[in-house]
Amino acid sequence: MGGLAAGPVDLHEHHYEHWERRVDALMMLLTFRNPSHLRVDELRQNIEALGPIAYDQLGYYERWMHSVTQVLVKRGLITLDELGIKMEELDR
């Protein structure tokens, strides 16, 4: 497949932060429980649209979260204001 060379794949078990597990669970709920909320191709398109600098600066699950929020806002399932309020709550 295309893309940038990333070196060998690390097949060892990884430690996942709590928020990363939550992002993964959110993705499963949005894509498999109700595919009308988020399609996998949309996830990929939003990640590819990040551009090389943002792509390299964000981690794997950060890129997923960016993409998910783009779709949820576009579909009107959340607003930017609601997202901002929740982010402020989590920062406390």
C-alpha cells in the first residue's frame, strides 16, 4: 500500500492510556452500532486531510479523535460550543 515508510511494525502488546481506550470504544460504537454516525472512509479522509505537520505531531488516537469530532460536528450531532465546554470540564 502507499503512504510513508514507517519502519517495522511493533507486534508487542502496548500500554494504552484510559482516554485511548475510550476513543477506541467510541469508534466501535459510532461505526458498528450506528454506521450512519461515522463511516470508516470519513475517518480516513479526515486524517489524510490533516497535512503532514499535524499528522506527524498528533498521536494515533489523537488523529482518530480529530477525525471523529470533525464528522460529529459536520453531522450536527455535537456543536463546537458543546465540544469546547466539555474540553474545559476535562481540563479541570
